[in-house]
Amino acid sequence: MRTMRYHGDSRGLVAEDLPCPEPKADQVRVRVSVCGVCRTDLHLIDDELPDPALPIVPGHEIVGRIDALGSGVQDLELGQRVGIPWLGWTCGACGACRRGRENLCERARFTGYQIDGGYAEFTVADARYCLPIPEAYDDIEAAPLLCAGLIGYRALRMAGPARRIGLYGFGVAAHLIAQVACFEGHEVYAFTRPGDTETQRFARSLGASWAGGSDESPPRVLDAAIIFAPVGALVPIALGEVGPGGIVVCAGIHMSDIPSFAYRKLWEERSIRSVANLTREDARAFLEVAPRVPVRCETELFELEDANLALDRLRNGRLTGAAVLRIGGVRGIGESSG
């Protein structure tokens, strides 16, 4: 089968033909249709994440159909369309798992990081962590929902009952979750790179009450802010824009160092929280609400062999929407030329 693999060196992803994997007990094999290209994949090949299982096939926004069942699989069927997200396995026995916080499992394994992912024609996954895809979405539209959407949704829940929410870094995750936030009645304030008027117009078209550069102050004090950009310097900036009791949520798996700031910015019971991974409950809740909004995602389509190009364009901010790799030859309504 065709794959793109990372070996931990300067070559980036390398095209390789590998044997088709066989599902073990409690696993399914999925014929991959499409796989989204996530910023976490970029952090992986830029060596910003510790201890990946090298060589590794990246990709954790996987949509495809089950073509083989391992022993013990009961709730999934051959031919069923599923999504495979970042969280690939948890132990179910540690303290975090027992408290319903499987995203913090001490032995968790993650798709495209410790488990081969979706930059391949086939992949295997634990059946318990495969998600049904709402029929309202074609394969291409569904792929970015499986990480950008899920992490954004968890971050929105962590922001609490905030009326006014600032979103710093208006990329894929922010433009997906902005739609949910507006649907739920929040006021959304979008912060982009200074001078990026095109993205600011896009944010307003999705319902944002205000959009401006990250060097600007919004017209009203915020109740919460979510930082999607991997820029630690935005943390004290966001703290300066939230009112007493406000929450700043850091939604990325990697962020540059947070610079020192005056305690006065944190005082009055402001708080900083991070988002780590996701839970299956997050996935169920988000995939239930997304079609009701309905959440829509701008996508740009690439062939599997062009994965390095897609990652490079993501790194340099030259994507129109979310990059999605076409692997199984399926086209959809979200398609545009790569």
C-alpha cells in the first residue's frame, strides 16, 4: 500500500510502499478515503513533539470505510464509514480514566504519533475509538472535524458560560468553532495576524461580532479567550483583554514559551487553562451538534504524494481553509484544487 512516512530526519515525509496491515483483536482495518492535514502533523515533522514512534505514518483526521474486522469487534460492520481521531487507545484503568478524563490517560496512545495514521491507503484502529460520521458531511468536509473541530469544541467547553469569547489565531479550528459559538449565542471576537484583512472579513462572514489584529483591543471586555495560534506571547495579551474572572484557554498541543508578565494581569481571579487531547464524549457531542449548526469547513485538496507540499503551505500560512489528502479517490462538495 502507498504511504507517506516520517523517519525523524531532514527528508520530511517519504513515499513508501508497505504491506497492508492486518487488524488484531478489537481492531478494524479501514480503507482510507481522505485524511486531513493538521498542525499537529506539522509539529511532528518539525520535531516539536517528544518521542514519536519512528518511523511513523502521520495523520489523525481519517475518514474511510471498514474493510476488515478483528476478533471481538461487535458494534461496527464491514463497509461502515468511520472517522479515526487523535486519541487512539487508553488503558481504562488509571486514575484519569476512572475519573472520566481519558484524555489524560497515563498510557494513552495517539494516532499518527504512536500508532500509524492516515497518510496511507489502509490503517488499523481500535474499534472503540472509531467514530460514526454524520451523513450530512461528505468525506472531505468531515476530515477536519476530527481534530480541529473536536479540539476547538473541547476548548469552547473549557471557556465556560462566557458571553464574549475571543479567538486568537483564526485558522481551521477557530473558523469551525466560531460557527458553534455563534449558534449557541456567544459573541465572537476574532483576532488574526495584524493586517490580515481577508481573514478578518472571513471571520465576520461566519458571524463574528468583531475582527481585528492580535495587536488590537476589541471594543468590549472579553469573558474568555481561546488561543489557537502556537504563540506563547499571546497569553499575556489575551489576559489583558479578559475581565475579572475571565479564562484564557490554550488550545494547542505545542506553544512557544510564554513570556513573563505582571501579576496584575492574572489577578482578580483570571485563569489560564490548557487543552490536552480529547475524549470520546467530546467527539460524540461535537458530531451531534455540528450538523445542526451546520458547521461548514473550507477545504483545499491534495494528493497523498503531495503531503509535504500541503504541510509546507500550512507552515507558511498559504492554505485556503483546511488541507485534506485524497487517498481513496473520493471527491466531495468541499473539494478545491491543490
